[in-house]
Amino acid sequence: MSDWGQAAWLMLGGSTVLLMIGMPVAFTFIGVNLIGAWLYMGHEPGLLQLVRSSVSSVASFALTPIPLFVLMGEVLFHTGIALKVIEGIEHLISRIPGRLAVVAVVSGTVFSAISGSTIATTAMLGSLMLPVMLARGYHPTLASGPIMAIGAVDMLIPPSALTVLLGSLSGISISKLLIGGVLPGIILSMAFVIWIVLRVKISPELAPQEEAQPSLKGWPRYRLFVFYVLPTLCIFAVVVGALAQGWATPTECAALGAFATLVQASLFKVLKWSSMVKALEGTASISGMILFIILGATTFAQILSFSGASTGLVQWIIGQGLSKDLVIMGMMVVLIVLGVFVDQVSMMMITLPIFMPLVQSLGIDVIWFGILFLICMQMGLLLPPHGLLIMTMRGVAPPSVTMLHLYQAVAPYVLMSLLLLMAVFLYPPIATYFPALLG
């Protein structure tokens, strides 16, 4: 076996095995990086270079949006504005089969437009809406499925911390990745609503019929929507609009969004010291974890490149004479398979050092590829047995909701995500139209 082949087996194979046996992501890559730096970068000088690279990897200004995007969602949840948004949407939606399930999807889409964390969205909707739906007679699969599915869509609709992370690790424009996820995310949300309505019409026993009756009329029906939902959507419009028009960088947009969220909470007099402390603690915890992972990912990619593994693998794949479409399809299959076993950050860390040189060598549109990558990661959040959002829902769901219920609940939404992946693959403008407006 060639030297680059040995390095690839050690670095890629070793990290994959450690992740699959349950070792934490950060510890996995730091351990592999230490071995790789010692073997392929000259022993002690290699370790010193590893330290320098680690420091520079997390000192990048491009990573600043991550804590700011996370803070937006944390403030929304801990101040109680999220609950008011749900109530406002629930009052507005009436006379539709599976009303509360549809409310969960619409509410989740609104939260996706202001929250940077998929886990936070799923946990919040699961703890607030799932017990209510079960108490009103919804089947566990219909009650839990939409909440997990729309939590995954959070990754596609900006602001998204994982999208910023993908752009940082891959070198793809963060602004264009954020904008590119809007249309696919909206398409998925609409597909989820259509599916819920059709499913309940086919099997009415899944949801109580009395849910189709409106509870309020006139101004009381629209009051919460006007006071809470519209301001939240306006924050999203300002952030995305500033990105799309090129008026602000992702960092400036994130700062603007975080400031607007704090102003909104202050105007409603819900920004208390206790809620602010909780929001800051959650932001620090999530952001610290992400930055620690970036540290390991960046040095991992450098060692792969220095050892010749990245170049060797890319040249070997190109030498097979495969078409661009077949190469991309192969990469998507790898991502979907990895999604069954490892989390989304691990997927990026394992594959990007190989995929990005290959994408650049073949002249593939990096924005299009980035959106395909995001859809695959979004799908991985829902894939049994260890999908991150399945585990999150298991943590907040009542004992009456079993793991079998959750597996059955996510199946149709995984299929819809797969259909979206195929649509974007066959018709790239779904992913590239809005980013093209940025120039």
C-alpha cells in the first residue's frame, strides 16, 4: 500500500471507528490529530505546528456569526416569546385536518428563521406541543413526526450555525450558503404541511376531528400573530435581506439579528436578568462546543493534506474516469450512510478534506454542492437508529411515545428529504438562484 493510502486508512478509518464506538467528537479528532502530526509532520515540530494551527483555526473572524445566531434562538426560547409565537400561529390556523401538527410545522419554520440550533428548536417544540397533541388524541407518530422533521429544516433556513460551520470548513461563501438554503427549506416545510393534511384525510383516526373548529374570531384571533409572529418574521427579513442585497456581511447580519431579538424581548418586557443569564449560558455552551470541534477539524484536514492522503485519494477517484454526476452521487451516498452512524459535525470533519479538493478539481459548482451537502446532513438528523433529533425527542417525550413510534414517525419525512435531494440534484437553480443574486 502507498504511503498516502496508509495515511488515509489511519486518519479517516481511525476517526470513523472511534466515532462509531461512541467517543466524543472533539476527543476523537484531537487524538487522531496528535498521532497524525507525530507520524507525518516530523514528530515534535509537527506537534508544535498542530498547536499553532489549532489556535489560528478558531481565531477566524468568519466564525463570529455562530454565537450570535445561537443567541437569537436562546433569547427567543428563554424569554417565552417562542410560546407566544406558537399561540399566535395556532389561533390563525383553523379548519384544517391535523391542525396542531400543521401548527408545529409552521411554528418550527418561523423558529428556523431566527434560531441557529436544530436541537433547541426540536426540544422546545417537543416539550411544549407534544404533550398537548397527545392529550387531545393525536397518534404518537403524527404528533412527534412533524416536530422532528421541522427541527431538521432549521439547518437549511438561515440563520444556521451548522451552515456557517460548513462554509468555514469548506471554504464556500457563508453568505451564499445561508441564502441558498432558504428555498429548499421552504419547499420542505410546504411538503410537510401537504403530507400531514393528506395523511389525516386518508386516516382520520390519527387526529381528533374537533381540532378543525376555530376557537377565536375577529381581532383576538389575530392579536398574537400581529404582536409576536410578524416581528419575529421581520427580524428574519432584515437578516436575509441585508445578506441578499450585500449591505452587510454574515457577521454584521448576525449582530443585527441578535440586537433586534433583544430589542423585541425588551419591548415586550420579558427580557429579565434570569432569562438573559440562561440564554448566555446556552449560547456559551453550544458555541464553545462548535469552536472546539472546528479546532480539531481544521488541523485534521491539514494533516491529511500534508501526508498526501487528500491528493492521493482525489487523483485516484479522478483516475477512475467517472462522470461528475456519478462522483457527486457517490459522495451523497457516503453522506447518507454516515448519517446513520455519526452526527453532522463528524460527517463534515470526515468528508470535507476529501470532498472539497475533488469538487474543485472537477469544476463542480461549490454552492450547489454545499446545499446538497446540507440536505444530506439534514436527512441524517432524522435517520434511525441514532438520529440526533430522534434522540432529542426521546429525551422530552412522555413514556407513552416509544422509540418504534419515533422511527415510524420520521420515515415519510426522510423520504421527502430524499426527494428534495433528487430535485436539487436534477435542477440546481433550486439551490443556486438566490445565491446568484448576490453576484
